Amino acid sequence: MTAHDERDLVRQVEGHLMLAAAREEGRGAALRLSSRLGWLTESQRDDLERHFEAEYLALARLSWGRTAERAQELRQAYEARYRALRRRLLACCVLGCALLAAAALVARAA
């Protein structure tokens, strides 16, 4: 198994764990909501809990998608900034070396 395969496996496991946690949170929230509505029949309560959990999970997925998109945007911006800084540093180093070489030539000539 390559390092890339291992990273993919870890991401998949993390995804499954996040999904399981979100489902559990949705179930808990649905149970809290339905417990406040004492006038519901058992089938109505089950239906409400099922729909609430599905909505909760859909909202969680939407939120995760937005977070992933924003993370990608930030990553691209930071990588572009890093490349620009690296180019500037390289230019400064080349300029510094050129100045040192010029100073050495001047000192030798004198």
C-alpha cells in the first residue's frame, strides 16, 4: 500500500466517522424535538424523527461542502502567495550574490 493509498483510506475512515457522528447528532436532536411534542402519535413521532434526521444530515453535508470549497480557495491563495514570496527570496539571493561578486571584483581590481 502506497502513502497515497493510506491517505485515501484515512480520509475515507474519517468521512465515515464524521457521517456516523452527524447521524447520531441528528437522531439526538430529533429525539429532543419529538419529546417536546407530547401530542404526537407514535407513528407521527417516528416520521418526524426520520425527516428531521434526514434534514440534519443534508444540512451537515452542505456545510461540509462549503467548508471544503473555502479550504480549497484558501489553499490556492496561500500557495500563490508562497510561490510569490519564494520568487522574491530567490531574486534577493541572486541579487545579493551578484553584489558580492561585484564587490569581490572591485576589491581585486584595487
